[in-house]
Amino acid sequence: MRKLICIISSITNFSSYVGFILLIITMLFLTISSALRSGNHPILGDVEITSLLMVCIIFFGIPYTQSKDAHIKIGLFADRLPWYLQKVLDITSSILTFFMASIISIVYYHTTLRYIENPEFSVLLNIPLLPFKILIFILSLLWAVECILKLFLDISKSRETYREGE
């Protein structure tokens, strides 16, 4: 089990590095694009390229954010509950997030199959959209796996805390 967790963590960390590199590329591209636009030499399709890069950045970052439990949380209500109810809310949240990530994976799996049969391209630059659909499918699947890992870790921590409280 530890080896599997190590492999999944390595893949997740790699995806975060790719997302970080894409973020730097996007920032540089937007800077150059803005400078050229103000000099009356706009880059053709800069909005299209930026939109596709932003989708990649977001989906490369979601599994890493899930693995580090770094999503935004508002604990105004939950922090005042007893520890066991907090754990129930954490586990419920992990289950719901897993189902959401799974639904996204399934939808993009079918979308990818459809795009293989009938390829579509971006409007202005004719960039094939299939690689982006495949990336979203794989990364949302990785997100779902990270949700399952978090769920198992939450359950095992809850058991340990319960046993210590006896």
C-alpha cells in the first residue's frame, strides 16, 4: 500500500511541476502579448492560447491541491463541532469530492472518445482539442485517486483517534 501511495504521490508532484511550468509560460506569454499589443503588433490567437493554457494549469494543480489538503475551507461552523463530527464532515466531504472528480473523469472519457472519432479544433488557430480533453480526463482521474487516498487516511486517523480516546 505504501508503494502505491508513493507512486501516486510522485505522479501528483510531477503534475504540479508541469502546472507550475505552464503557469510561468502563460505569464511570459501574456506579458509579451500585452507589450506587443500596445505596440500595435498583437499576437494572433493570444486569447485562445491563454484559455487553453489556463485549463491545463487548473487541472494540473487540482490533484496536488487535493493531496496537500489545501482547498479553501471555511471552518466557522465545523470548527465548533466535536472532533468526531468534524471527522464525519471531512469524510463526507472526501466522498462527495471523489464522486465529483469521478463524474468529471467519466464525462471527459466519453468526450475523448467522441473527439477521437470526430476531431474538433479551436476556432482561430485550429489547435486540436483532443490532447486537452485527454489531459483533463487523466488529471481528473488522478484527482479522484487522491480523494480516495485522503478518504482512507481520514478514516484511519479517525480510528486511531477513537482508540486513543477510549
